[in-house]
Amino acid sequence: DADVTQTPRNRITKTGKRIMLECSQTKGHDRMYWYRQDPGLGLRLIYYSFDVKDINKGEISDGYSVSRQAQAKFSLSLESAIPNQTALYFCATSDRARHYGYTFGSGTRLTVV
Amino acid sequence: AQKITQTQPGMFVQEKEAVTLDCTYDTSDQSYGLFWYKQPSSGEMIFLIYQGSYDEQNATEGRYSLNFQKARKSANLVISASQLGDSAMYFCAMTLNTGFQKLVFGTGTRLLVSP
């Protein structure tokens, strides 16, 4: 099993629909992150969480919300999807042992039509 | 705050040759970490190499080495003896060792290795 698992891997949804992307990890890391990747823009931080009770907005949080259900689970929701939220979404975890470098999930490719 | 700049949108190299991917960074912090990740066409992000700001030696991991020039604020990735499987996007990233410690990414360089 992967250390960081994202579901679904691919999703097509309609404008205005609510959608949840899920992430679970077996690394035991406290820190979890959601990023989106767009061509030519690299990866940009949406939300991050240091533990279950500590959730923070990143640089592009508008239109998104998150839930940290447990240390191992961190979900990202698009409340009302719009086409410019079409992107590749990554969940990641980190801890001090790797100099806070990340372990990434495989990504969720989301298309909003 | 920190910023990463990758000025090469695309690079081409022939198999078995070496290639350097450029990365410059900007921060006023003295303690930070620099990373390179590889993203093949399948989409996953693969960690390649790490360099700490206080590390005196350049980091090496197999065919990957990081040419760290602190005064110039550059952290170039050198891939020796390129292979066809090295064709991918490459991202430079950094984290500060104080405060939040989030990873900030550059926009990436697409490397194509030809036979």
C-alpha cells in the first residue's frame, strides 16, 4: 500500500457540484497539505494542517474547504465546483525526519465541465 | 517569505550526456532546505535530492547532484549520464526551517532525453 493514498485518481464533475477529494496516510506524520498543480504555475498551497485541531489556509484557499478527520485523514472539498478548478490535486505529508520534505500522494486529476 | 525561480521551461539532452537544470531562490532566512522533485508523465511527485543551507558539501544521490552556491542563491540540479527515463518535469522547492516550514515550488522545467 502507498504511504499516502488519494481517492479518486480521476474525476469529472459538473459546474456547481460539491466534490470531496480524500487523502489518507500511513506515515504517522502530523503535517498534511493540499496543493493544486496547474501548467506553468507549479504547485500552489491550498490548505495545510499541523494536527487535527490546527488547520490553516494557504495561498489559494478561496472556493475550497478541508476537514482533518483524524491524524491520518485530510479531505479537500470544493463547495461549488467551477471550471477553473480543473487541475491536478496533490495531498502530501511531512515531518522533521526528512527536513520537512514531503511525501506525496499520487494525485487526483479533477476536471470541472 | 521565500521564492523559487526556474527560468528554463524546457531542456533537451541526448542520452548519456549530463544536463544542468537551473534553480535560484530568494529568502532572507539563513536556515532553509532545498529540494528537487521529478514528475514523470504519470503525474506522481518523486523526491530526488535535498540540500540544507548549512551543509558544506553538495548533496549527491546516485546520478543526481545539487550544485549549491549559497552566495548566488542557486541550487542547480545536475543529472549525469542521462537516461530516457529521465524525461519528466523537474521542480525545485524550498522550505524555511523556522515558522511554518511549507514547501514553495518553482514552475518547473520539462526535460526531454533523446536517444
